Amino acid sequence: MKLAREGQTPSMIGQILRDQYGIPLVKPIIGKSITQILKENGLAPKIPEDLDALLQKAKRMAKHLEKNRGDKRNIHNLQLLESKIHRLSEYYKREGVLPPDWKYEPLVGSFM
């Protein structure tokens, strides 16, 4: 709880527990994952960590494309990344992690 209040992500909390406190896995000890514990206490992130990482990567790629409009390889990789974001968001909507009206606005159309 303390680490989450400091702004650490669930995966970083797991690494800190492993490296500094010698706790290899939380789930066998407590019976719940770190994310489940954070949800119960209202400290879980609103967007899942893996989806958030993909969104940040898409922003970085779009920023690169603003400066380098002719980078065809990056445009294609951004298309692939946005497809992955769409698939993952559909999964999280189906599982009830994201609200059903959550939508990602694609960035790749502005660079074509």
C-alpha cells in the first residue's frame, strides 16, 4: 500500500518486494495478486499497466512522426501498435476492467 501511494506501478511493487524484501511472489503467500490487493484498497490504476505502456509508446511514435513524416517503417509499426491497442482494449472491455464506452482515437490516419 505504501509503495502504491508513492506512485509505483504493480509490476514495480513486485520488483521492489523481490529485490529488497526477498519476497519472490506475492500470490502464493497472500492468495491475491498485487493488482487485486490494490483494487480492494482503491489504489489500482484506472487503465491496466500493459495498455498504458502501449498508449505511451503510441504517443512517442506519433511525436517522432510529426518531425519525420516520411518514415514509412514507423508509420507501419504505429499501425501494428494501434491494432494491438484495439485488441487489448476490447479484451479489457469484455472482462469489465475498462468501461464499455472507452475508446482509443487512432493517430496513424493523420500521417498518411
